[in-house]
Amino acid sequence: MSVATVPARPVGRPLGWWGMVFVIATEATLFAVLLASYFYLRFKTPAAWPPDGIGDPKLLKPTVMTAFLMTSSLTVWYAERAVRRDDLRGLRVGLALTFLLGIGFLALQLTEYRELLREIHPSTDAYASSFFTITGLHGAHVAAGLLILAWTQFFAWRGAYRSEEHVAVQTSALYWHFVHVVWLFLFLALYLSPRL
């Protein structure tokens, strides 16, 4: 009598998770280089920073934007925990709240840009160029994260995830946490450090 064998589940992290880790490592390196160039320019500039009579960055909107991303990191964490308990409603709610907070972040960033562009442009000087490049790139990453979240939400509504199989939810959450962490560094470097 033969005994049928059940294939063993793979041990360790899924390949999709590792793929996202490598994407994040690459993008983190890009942001690290951009921040290093920002500080290089800052400390090579003999005048005040920001130069050319540009005022220190305003803090109200960026602080609210930071609160949005910090909260959204909690809601995506909640969504990921919910799917591990097979709580599909919690998954959908967590993803939807994360998406809305991300939209709020981008809306505030656009209003901030509209106000800034009345005073400075990316071509004004090295400070303005660095500021718009770094924050614009981060905004593009938030937009990409929103597309990833929308895709994940679409499949969540189709019932594609369950506690045993939710790599897409894990990788979406991982990317969103990355976006949040990068923003904390940008907030400290671009908004708070000029005031020191």
C-alpha cells in the first residue's frame, strides 16, 4: 500500500517578499544619495541655508503630511494582521484607510508645491532644485504605493487572500512602510534641519 505524500510548504520568506526587499534597498540607496548630495550642497554653501533669501520651510502642512503617513503605516499594518486572521473585512478596511491617507498626503503635497512655486522654482538655486527633486521623487513613490494598494484592494474584494496565502498584502505593506520611513528622513532633513 503506497502513502501519498503532501508537498511541504516552502520554508522561509516567499520570493515576492525578497523581490520587494531588493526594490526597497535600491530605492533607499537612491534616497540616501540624494540626501547626501543635499547635505553636501548645504555645507558647501557659505551663506545661510536655504540661500538667496528663501525662508525656512513652513512646517504645518509637512507635519500633517507626516501624521497622515504615520497613521497610514498603522492602518496598513492592521490590514496585514487582519488577513493573517482571515478577517477579509478588516483587510479591506485597513487598505481603504491607508489609500485615503495616502491621497490626503499627496493632496497636501500638491498644495504645498502650489504655494512654494509662487516664491521659488526648481531652477532658482541648488537648494530649490534639491528640495523639489527629493520631495517630488518621494511623491512619485507615494503615487506608486497608491497604485499597489489599489491593486491589492481589487484582489482583496475578489477574495484572493487568506491567512495561508497573502504575499501580495505583505509586499504592499512592506513598500508602504518604506514610503513612510523615507518620509521621516526627508521631514527631518528638508523641513527641520534648515531651522537648526
